[in-house]
Amino acid sequence: MAGAPALQFFPWPDVDGFGESKLAQADKSSNIGMLRARFDYYCEKVVKGFYKNHFLRFDRQIVLVDCLQPLNSGPQAFNDMRLALTQLMQSFHYGQRTLFRRLFSPVIDKLLFAATKADHVTVDQHANMVSLLQQLVQDAWQNAAFEGISMDCMGLASVQATQSGIVEVQGEQIPALRGNRLSDGEPLTVYPGEVPSRLPGNAFWQNQGFQFEQFRPQPLEAEKEQDWKAAHAFSEPDAQKFTPVTASVETLADEEGQAEAVIEAALRPKRSLWRKMVTAGLALFGVSVVAQGVQWTHSAFVNQDWIALGGGVAGGLIVAAGVGSIASEWRRLWRLRQRAEERDEARELLASHGTGRGRAFCEKLAGQAGLDKGHPALQRWYASIHETHNDREVVALYAQLVQPVLDAQARREISRSAAESTLMIAVSPLALVDMAFIAWRNLRLINRIATLYGIELGYFSRIRLFRLVLLNIAFAGASELVREVGMDWMSQDIAARLSARAAQGIGAGLLTARLGIKAMELCRPLPWLEDDKPRLGDFRKQLLVQLKETLASGKNKPAN
């Protein structure tokens, strides 16, 4: 297709001032309409065909992400990169590998995201760059945990273009990079700035101090000729000085990486051959039992053995009930998986300039949540939207007018469960009772939140959601919990006012609230927007007030 008009594009001046609605509704006879039509043709005829011929049967995937250039270019380029990552995850099939999938429907079961150009930031910023990449792909990480596939993030560089070092300025040692600028080849020593460890907000873009420089690859040094030592036999006096030595480890450079690999392998054990053989044997046994039952029923009918025929029919009904139960559980699991895909679709619509999809998508979400068209929140939403709104504006209005109704109910459920957990731990003298009560309340909280957001849970889907919530809590790390809870949980003020048992109750209540927040995040059909995500601080003061009132009322109650 070299030279084809479909591949000919040109920059459009002042595209930001053109307006998103006009971009989506531009006439095909206009220049910008022609560019959009060419891009759609390119995606349909070139990209899809290339994917079908080359990418469809992949079972391993490495995604290279340049996090540095979008930080230089501004928020629009950064959001475009986020949208591209979301669309990328929707273009491939992920899941655990089975024999059937290997033969007929290959899926990707190992996924690696790599932040490129790691040599263009100082060594102290490598961890921040990987953390930023993890935040960018957090939704993909959640889906990977749900599907049970192996996923990791790391930083790398294809070539080393810089040399890391330290520059001392007025007694302060500042990390720096030394290399040759790509544009003119001039030597440059620079500190490019601090890479944000989390998704940058408005404060970062307003006070942006990061300046990413592009460097030329370092020239290759000519290989020096090595003087090889010739064979030499030692004389008898020298041989008498021989001292035996034991073998030792020559280097420990890779020890940390090997230890991490061992830990990861232990945390993500692969299915053993014996387990696969047992699974295959059980499947074969089940098929044999069904076949034998059919043969038994047929023989009983032919021989008019009515007792055996009744037993066969009863067994068939039991098998049919079991198959129906399995199908129902599979449907509920599929519905839970669909919620993650709906969240990705909502994220795509929130970055879309098109029209026509947003309203139908929001109406589907309202139907799943059990909101009829006469609901006041839906009535306000219908009154606020009109034909000139694009998909992003329609979904954003739904998130502002309708979704908070369900979120408020979920917050009340979390607050109630957290308060009950706090009070139970504070007053209960038995640890076993505490554990059973907390487990029961947490499972009930997850069920209530899932029901509020229109998700029907079965046994396996409930276990899967509970496991996914715990995985996401572990992924978020303890730092967030310590940052939001630690100062109040460990402060001398609370320790002075509350007993040790009451402090344990506060801790249990906060952990219950955190579990509920993560369950909300996984059951919501929309991603969090701006500051609408609930925080532990929202529930902390309520727990303290309720606990103090309960303890005070207990002390003031007259003795009988």
C-alpha cells in the first residue's frame, strides 16, 4: 500500500480549538472528515488484517511503553497513551492455557509491560518509572488477576545511551546523566527531573519540572586484543607452595533477582503434570459414567425393568440438575468478567470524540442496576443530555447524576459493616468469635455491594470476587494503607483515649472499609472520576465517633 491515499495524513492546525463534537460530526467532504475516513479505513483494512494474520495465535506478549515522551508533551499526549493501552488490552485474548485453547483458540497467558528508555532517567527514578507504568496498567492488572495469567512490569533500555553519576553542587550531591544530545551530538550533563510515581494530576502539569532529553547511543569501543597466557608447568619448589581452595560464588549481582524469581514462582505455582492428569482422568470418568447411565437406561427400557429404569431416570435428573447448576455458575462468572470489560468500554467512551454509543451504554448500565426510566436521577440525566453531546459528555453526565445514587448506597453499606466490625472487636472477649463475625460480615458486604451494582453472585463467582478483592488490596500495597490510616491508628492521642481492645476494633473496622472500597471499585461499571473515589479517611471519623459514643454510653449505664 505504499503511496496509497489511505496512508497520507497531515497535521491539522488548532485541533484543540476545533471542538470535540465538530471533530466527531465533521462532514466527510471536509479535510478533517477525510482524515477521519482515512484513519477508519486504515484500521479496518490494514490493522485488522495484520492482526488476524500475525497476532491472533500469540500466547506471550511484551508491551513496550514510552512513559517519558508523553510526560514531556503534556496531558493530552499522556491521556492518548492511556487510551491506547486500554484499546490494546481489548484487542487480544487473555486467559489460562488449556489443551483445547492451545489447539483451537490460543490465548495470552504471560504478559509483560516494559517502560522503555530507562537509561534516560537517573537511577533513583527507575522505581518511580516502573510504579507509574503499574498505575497506567492497573486495570489490565486487575483483569490479568481475574483471568489468572502471569503479568509483570519492569524498566529497560535497548542500548545504553547515558552514563549515570553524581554532580556535587554547593555541597549537595545530585544524581545526573552524562551523554551526547541526539539533535546536535553535543555533550550534556543533566538531571532530567523527578518522574511521578503515580498518575500525574493537575498539580503536576501546572508545575511541570520534568524535561526529558534524548541522547545518542554511546559509540562502541574497539575490542582490545587480549594477551592469552600460555600453558606453564611449575617447578618442584613452586609446586610445593600449592594450597587447595574451595569453590565460591564468583558474583552476587543477580542474587536479588534470582530470589525474587523464586518467590514469584512460589506465589504463582504452575499446574503440575499430576494435577493435569487427575483433571483429565476425572473428566474421562464423568463421560464414562454418563455413557454407562444412558446404556443402563436403554437396556432397562428394552427389558421392561421398571425399577432400574426409574433409577436411571432419577440419576439423569440429578446429572441434569448438576449441569444446570454448573451452567448457572458459569453464567454468573461470565457476568462478573463482563463487568471488567464494561469498565474498559466506559474508560474508552470517556476519552472518545464520537457520538451514538454513550447513551445506549448508560441505559444498559441503568437497567443492570435496576433503575427504571422513572427514577429521579435518570430523569435528571435525560433532561441534561441533548444531541450535540458526544459520548464522553454523555457518560460523564451519567457518572455525575446517576452513578452517585448507587455509590451512596454502597458507602452506607461499607460504613455500617465497618462500624459493626469495630464495635464487635471492641466488646467481644473471644478471638474466635471475632474472626467468625468479621469473615461473615465481610462476605455479606461483598454480596450487598455486588447486588447494588447489578451483579448476581453464585458460589464460585463469590469466591472469585473475594479472591480478586484480596489480590487488588495486595497490589495496591501497604503504603496507601499506612498513609491513610497510620497517623490516626498509631497516634498517641487515640492510644491515650481508647483501650487496646478498642484500638483493635478501629483497625478491624478500617480494614473492613478498605475491603468494601475495593469491592466497589471492582463492581462499579464506571472508573473513578476525579475525587469521587471514597477514602478510608471518609470512614475513619465515623468509626471513632461511634466507638467513643458506645464506650461512653456503656460507662454511663447505671449498674443493676
